[in-house]
Amino acid sequence: MEVGYYLSESEVNELVNSFANMKKFQNLLTEMKKHRDFDINLEDLKVNLGLKYDVRLKKEEHVISAKFIELQINEDVTISYTTRFRDGDTSTTNDFFVGRIISNKKDEPNTFEQLVFRSRNDDEAVNILESEFTQDLLVDTMQKNEKFFDKFNLDENYVPGQLLEEVNAEGIWTGCLTGGYIWCGEDCGGHPACVNGRNGINEVDNCCRSHDCCYHAVSDHKWCDNQLCQCVSYYPQYYASTLIVTYFCLF
């Protein structure tokens, strides 16, 4: 389940200004520019999405309050930034960056190559993942993202921690993650995932199915969470995967 609203222009500017001089951001840029030369002007950037939200993907577990922004640097390069905290407790705040470089594979016009760069600490190396996917998957991503907010619980009066209060007060639980997903969300796809033959609506949904299966088969759920984070990172930036990463990854 989730609730939130779009960031205002002033909130976007505040967020960008907050990370402009962060060492982890500079580390990200340095690593990305080893693979693709690009210029960046933080005062003149296209914002693909700016969102503030609460998300809770497992019953009796944490509510994560977050702000997310995705910046389009040029045709091939995006950089996103997430800052979040647990259960209304701002002392748990942490943040991270994810950069993506997507380009056509040479001699294969319908295949795209992707490099994903993850930077979460000033003193840690930037993590890099490589993957390939088809043009059909890229088109599917854009289509799913266009429809993502059709059923997202948008509330222009949203305040961080709102979902925690609503859950405690009313016991709200909606199951599946918004966007037509059948495996992303507890009590969503059915049990047990390991033997249920129902495929997800896309690769991200199938990552969630494997994650559900892992929870039933492996006692180390943190390992399963890490596998989920790795899995969704191999594909283009679905907005649903943004919520998944916010909840499960890099804490």
C-alpha cells in the first residue's frame, strides 16, 4: 500500500540543493563519466518525477516515508535520488543515488544496454550493474509508468508518516502494489509462489514472485531482500520498482 503526492517546484529545488555538494553524489558523477561523457547543470534539469510518499509492503512491518526525484540529464542518462526514514522516526533517515545509462547495442537496434550505478555512502565504492533488454521492454516500462498513478493513492494533503497513522487507526491493507501487479505486495499473488504457475505482468512482478518464493524457501529473509533489489535493478526504471527499492533496499 502507498500514499503520497507530487513534489512541488520549491520542494524539488530544495531536494536538488540538498545533494548538490554531497560526496556520494560527486562519486556517482565521477564513476558515470568514466562510461559516458555528459554535462550536468542542476539549475536547468528536466524532472521526470518528483514524489513524496509513504509505502508499506509487508504487514506488521515498517512504514517508510520518502522523497524521490528522477532527473533526465540527457537522452541516455538519468540520475535519481531517494531520501527516507522509518516509522516517523527521522533519526533513521538515510539516502542514496541511482544513475542509469541506457543506449542501443551496436549492430542490434532492438536491444538496449544498461549500466546502473548505485551510490549510498561517501566512503564506499559506487556499485555498478550491467544488463540488456529489448525495445519491447523499454516500451512496456513507459506504458506502465504512464498508468502507474491511475490507482496510486494521491493525496494533495499528504504528510510524511500519514500511512502509519492510517494503518494504526483503521487497519487499512490493500494487498498488491498499484499498477496491476499480482505478486508485488504481501497476500497478493497467492501461496506458495514457488509452485504457483501464474506469471507476473512484467519482469519486475516476476522479481516479486521470486522474492515471495525465497521467503518460503530460505530462512534468511534479508538475503531474499537483497536478491529482489538486484533483480529489479536489471530492468528499466519502473515506478513500481522505485517503491520496492525504497522499502527493501540499501538500508
